[in-house]
Amino acid sequence: MPTLTVSGTISFPIAAESTPPSRSFSFTLNYTKKVTKDLELTGAQVDVDLLDGIADAKAVYVECLVGSGTLEANAATAGSDVTAGNGFYAWFNPDGGLTTFTVTTGADATFRYYIFS
């Protein structure tokens, strides 16, 4: 069975003059389905489905290559806009639970995303 592994370290800066505390993290998922896609949207689009037939996603990673968009997970705004060259969106839960995942744009945009179940 294919495996997705995500690991790294997050630093939490407290003040500019102090050494930030850090926390290591790791996530491993044996998955049965995956979607990897570059999605090009023309003009304003509302609630474009990103799950592509996956009914219960357990891990997602989205980055914006061109433009910007607002992500919604399970009908709630997932966070601030994802903008080209400015961050990404990642979500992991081995128990699943992501049943709807959409993007809304105000103009042309391109997203690269990976979804696992």
C-alpha cells in the first residue's frame, strides 16, 4: 500500500531576541486513493470542487501558482486566501473527515494540489 509521510519542525518565535521554541512533527498515512492536479481557473469561480471524487479525505496540500483563492473545508472557510508565492494550505487527519473541499476565486488562478484518502 502506498504511504504518504510528512515531517518537519515548526518554530514558534516569542521575541526577536530569544531563541524560538520548536516542535517536531510527523504524519504517516497509508492511502488508497490520491489526486494530484494543477487546476487552472479562468475568471471568477465559486465553490470549485477539489476532492475529485474522494469521499473522505485524510490529507490535503494546496499551493497557489497564479492569482489567489479562498479555500473552504466542510463548508467553512479553511483560512485566509491562498495567494501565489505566499504560503500554502495543509491539513492532515488519519481518521479522515474532510468531505467537502472547494476554492473560490475572483479572477484567473492556478492551484496545485494533492489529496489523499
